[in-house]
Amino acid sequence: MNKWFAGLALTAAMAGAASAMAADAKPTVVLVHGAFADSSSWNGVVKILEKDGYPVVAAANPLRSVKGDAQSVADVLAGIKSPVVLVGHSYGGPVISAAAYGSANVKALVYVAAFAPEAGETVAGLAGRFPGSTLGPTLAPPVALKDGGKDLYIQQARFHDQFAADVPNADAKLMAATQRPITEAALNEASGEPAWKSIPSWFVYGDQDKNIPPQALAFMAERAHARQTVVVKGASHVVMVSNPKTVASLIEAAATAK
């Protein structure tokens, strides 16, 4: 074999190897937390995904406004060159629905005990559409903001039962103390056109969720024509904390779906 043919063969081999590596590359998983939580709520899920070889980013959600929070996540997505599986918990659902709209690299959406609103719908409206949410009476007195808005927290003494009933008490107490507030305005902000109409979605939630009625979650999953819906018996609103294996498994199913 002369040098020209040898070089051609080497180039072809390198191109084939690069193509195979690209085909085997796993998408990046971007996790978006919801209200009264922070990125640490994904810790158990992150450990599993990273062990299984997935690049993971737990994005900080400002919890100020649906539009502004979605832009914050969209900025994160714009810096990722690989395909993305975008995951949202609770209020993080409207945020990922907006952030992924028109995005070229988001291949799947995963809603974890999360709202999946239609255009014009609000988180507060969806939570009250079906009976069962007991969040309202557990909220602490609103914190007044200089701009005239209000920050909302869950009373620490009621956090465990309301938000994380299936999490050990010591862990729930820590979550209560470190909870991030959400603005009242964000919960009442109308959503824009959602990405779940054009991007495949997966849903997982607990049947003992006290923040979002399970009936509402089932309605939203059906409306979005979810590829798969997993209902975890006995799980609270923070199903990703109490059942990280189940949530990680669904995320990986979304990541490997064709």
C-alpha cells in the first residue's frame, strides 16, 4: 500500500471512530429545581446519572418570574453543545416548558412532580383546578419586597408534612431551613407557548403529593401526550429526593429514547 492509500485509510478510520464516539455520547442532563427548594434537591439523582456516565448540570432557578427564570435556563442551554434532556421539578416545569421552546438542542423534557401549563395558564390556577392541594394554609406570612412584590416560604414547622413527608425528619428540617422563596407574582404569571407540544415528554410524580394534586399531574401528563408516566406510591412532592433511583431511571429512559 503506497503512502497515499495508507493516508486515505487512516483518515477514513479516524472519521469512523469519531462518528462512533459521537453516536455513543450521552446527552447532557440539565436539572431545574422548583419553589421552596434549591439545586441540592437533585443530589441523589445527580449521583446516579453521573455514575452512569451522563454529564449533569443542576441549574440555579431564580424563582422570580416564569419569563425571567426561563431565560436564565435558556442561557445555560445555549452554552451546551451536546443534546440536552431538560428536567424540571414543580414550578420548574413551566420554566423548562418556556426555556426549551424553540431550542435546537433539547431532545426530551422530564416533568418531576411538575406543572406543564398550556399557554395562558398559571401555576396557581393549575394547582387549584383540582382538589387536594394543602399548600396555601402552610405558607408563612409573605415577605414584602422593595419592588412591591412578595416572597413566599413554607412555615418551617409544617414543611416536613406538607412538602417532604416521605423524607427522614432530619433531612426535611434541613430542607425547610434552606428553602428558597418564590415570588407571589411568579405563581400567577401566565405561561407562554409550551415546548411540550413539540418536544417529547416524560412524567413522574408521587400519589401522596400535597402541593400539586395527583389528579392535576395526571391531567397534565395526558394532555402533553407523555411518552411515559410513572406514579410512585406513597411519594411526596419531592419524589426526586425520596426516590432518586426511580427518577434517574426515567431521565435515562428519556435520554435513550429514539
